[in-house]
Amino acid sequence: MAVCRNCQGSGEDRYEEDGHDVIDACYHCGTTGVVDEDTDFRDRLSSVASTLAYQLESEYRRAVNDDDEGDGYDLGGYENGLMPYDYFRTRVWDRTYAIAEKLAELPINDQELLVAWNEYE
């Protein structure tokens, strides 16, 4: 068994909602603080997808901002009613799901390599 990455083994999910600290049961591990090896591997692979999505969106933002004839990256957020940070995070989340689907299709050896790469210091 592996420590739950969602609650770091506490069995509780802590977050802020409407200015208040909330403590809830961690539904990822069922309040045990541990998950099976398969769930842990899928969590680690999801972390790879998140890392790649962040990198891709950062490169996209840089390219849009470097375009002298463009309006800049932040305008995309404003057009969608979002502040630049929220717009960036939303686009990273969208990319994460798309990348995770592609990673799930890879052979297990490739997945293990990507997880090792992502966890390398």
C-alpha cells in the first residue's frame, strides 16, 4: 500500500471554501490514508500529465505574448471573464485531461519511464 497523495496519509481532505477552512473525509483513499499500488501509479501518471500540460501552456503563453501583432495571452482570459491566473490554470487543467488520456494509451514501460522522469530531482 502507498500513502494517499491527495491527503498525504491523514485520511482527511483539507481545503478553503468561502474563506473558511474545511476538513472533509478523503474520498480518494476512503479515509484510510493509503491507496493500492495501481491507484498510486495512476496518481503518479496523472502528475506527469499535469507537468506536461503546465509546460505546454507556459510555452503557448510565451509564444502568444511574443507575437508583436497579437493582443497578448491575458486578453484570452479577459474575453472569457477570467483573470489571467485563473485562465492559465483552467487551460492547464483542460490540457491535463487530454494528455492523461494519451498517456493511458502508452505501453506500461513508457508510462513508468515518464513517471520516473517526472519524479527525478
